Amino acid sequence: MKKWLLFLSSFCIAVTMLYSQSPDFTKLLGENMNCVVDMIPAADGNLIIAGNNKSQTMVFVTSVNTEGEIVWSNFFIGEMLWYSRIVQKSNGNILIPMGNFNPVLLELNNLGDSLGSITLSETTESYFGSVVELQDSLIFAAEIIYNDDPFFPDVDYSYLVKISKNGNVIEKYLFNNEIIMDILPYSGNQLFVLVHPYDTIHSYVAKYNVSGELLATSSCNTLYPYLNRLFEINSSSFIAVGYNNIEHANMQGTLSKFGMDLLIEYCNGYDASYFSSATHLSGTENIFVLGQNNDYCIINTVDPLGNITSEYQISDSLTGNTIISKDNYIYVAGDNNYPTNPRACIVKIHRDSIPSNINEVEQNIFRVYPNPTSDFVYFELDSKYNNPQYLNKYCISIEITDLTGHLIKNLVIENGKSVWDTRNVKSGVYIYKINLPEFSTKGKIVIKK
């Protein structure tokens, strides 16, 4: 399966510019890995990154230290699905799911040397997708089976495969006409399975025990999203990321938060093309969600209620595929210069470079007052930006919408200020978005009559 990307042209009044500060580093991952699939923190303190070459005939696995220097690298014949997940076992070995005409679960030691593989014989194109380890070294992996139609190849069915610590297949559970997108272990003896039915655009999450018994299911019935990755946030909740609306021109990044009982806490669509990955920042309740917005790779800071409180632009030449947090840093792995000449790379960003909420930006950049209001709202730039040279060079716009996303008003900053006349606007909560070259940020305005 190929990665879908969206590249849209932008105009001054609608362009989304993001808060940006130079990362600690951006480094290429060798000459041959072109498309990153997954990245995990390793037990030795390094990072393991896996992906494909441009022709998707070779899988490359690379270990890098926290300064982006390659520790070891190896390659193998095959292909990884773009939504696959790798895992480091409790014994330190690494499992790489891959395939082509046979699903292969490759096992490497912590130096990248192959220790053998689990291979299932299939007559059609097939792959291992995500793989996880549960208690007693029990492995669960997604096996994806494609049909052999040369004109309309697509997923026929999937299996949830249970594998012993010795590499023997214990049992396979059929998901007919469905794709297993991801697997997330829970409490040692249960797992969440993210499933996408082939004939609908409506992902759902299923909860199983290690005996293959279905315990519960849950889905977002408001957006009907296509979700592709699961991430544990804490002991009581996890999230699923993806996009809503398969039509590229109208795609929205989608984020769903679930309790461990599968009750949905929120299911939201956002002003982004799609979301690809997420991570939790220790010491805070916020999460970082990696996504693509037009031509920009962005990190969205999301609060516990699902509100995006800040946006950080990484690069306009990077397609970010996976994000993790480690110590005080955020690491993003992705494809540089996709699709013209893709090269896999890793980016390191200190957590303090990413504002955690809009107030950090407002205090130094602009003022919005009074809020709440009944008649007028004033937007005023800080003196750093309130100068003719800056204002004549850049178009600074403000978009105001209601909570459904319906556009209420477009404003333009003139002489460092702008005003919204709300005397004929209904009471309620409205969203403003200010677009400057250095950043884009949103906030709420409350109108009380």
C-alpha cells in the first residue's frame, strides 16, 4: 500500500503559518532508507527506526543514538506496510513485521543481526503488520492478506495471529474483509485491535483477551474516521489517530480518545490534512500529535479535552511519520523531500521549543481583549511585529469561526491592530485563528449579551 499525501496551494488570507523554532538537529538516515515506517525507543537508550527503500523492495533497520548518529544499520529483502509497528521484546530482541508474497516476522538482536524469522506460507500477497508482546513473551501480530487481482488489488482479510515465545503459531483469528491496522497491549493479558472494514470508511476498536475472546467494541459514530494507529496515553486512556473523509480535498486530521473500558472521551476532526502519530509528554497531561497540514509537517499540542492549544512547524519539506518523547526531547522520523527525492531523516526538538498553550504565545506576540465581550474584540500585535517594515512584508490574517467550523469573519491586521464588531453576533463561544509567518495559533472568544 502506498502513502497518501496532500499538497494544496495556499493564498494570503487562508494560509496556515505555524509557530517555528529551529530543531536541535535534522539528520539523514543513510543513503538507502527512503520511507520511514516506525520508530521506537530501545532498551540501550538508542532509537530503532525501520522503513523501506524507494522501490519498496528492501527493508532497512537502523539504530541511532540521541544525537542522530547511526550506531548500526542493516537491510533485508521485503517490504513493510506503511502502518506497521515494530517492537522490542523483553529479552532485548527486535521484531520487524514485513512481507511480500509471504508474511515474515524478522527477529534481530540488539546489534541488528538476524536471528531468524517466522514465515507463514500464503498463495497471495501477504504481510505481517503491527506486532506486540504481552505477558510471558506471548506475541500477537496482524497478518494482512491481499487478493491476487492484478487490476484491483486490495485487502481480502486479516488474521490476528497468536505466537508463542518460541516462535510457534498457536492460533489465528479471522477478520474477514477487514484490515487490522494496529494492536495495542493492555495490562499484560488483554489487547486493543484497531480494525478498518474494507467496504466502509468507519474504523472501530475491539478489545480481546489472550484467549481470543472478544470483550467489547467501540467506534466514533459522528465522523466515521479512517484511523490507523493506537497510542497509550496513561493507565486509563489511549488515543487513535488518522483522518476523516477519504476524498483528499476534504481530508481532516482525526483524533479519538478512549478509556480502557472503550468509552469514547472525544472524537474530533481538526484543521489538518491527516494525523500520523502521537506521543505523551511525561510530567504533563498534554499529548503531541504529529500531522500534515497542507505542505507543513506540524506538531499539535493537545490538552486532555481534545483542544489543540499550540502548533509547531517542523519543516515544509518533511513528511513526519512517527513521533516519540524521550527525556526532555521530542524525536520525529519521516521522509525529507517526499515525493520527489525522499530520504529518511530524524529530527530532534527540545520540549521547551514547543509552546504548551496559547498563553505562552499571546504573552509575547499579541493581545486579544476584552474576553468575554459584548460589543467589540480587539487584536493587537506586540511592538516587535507592529512596525511598517514587518506589516508591509507579510499578510497577517485572522479567521473567526463558530464551534462547528463555519466561517464567521475574516479580518486583516492593519497598523498592528484589528477589531471585530460583535454587536450583531449571537452569544456563544467562537474560535479565532491568527496567522503570522512565525506561527499560527487558536483561541476562544466568549460573547455574552
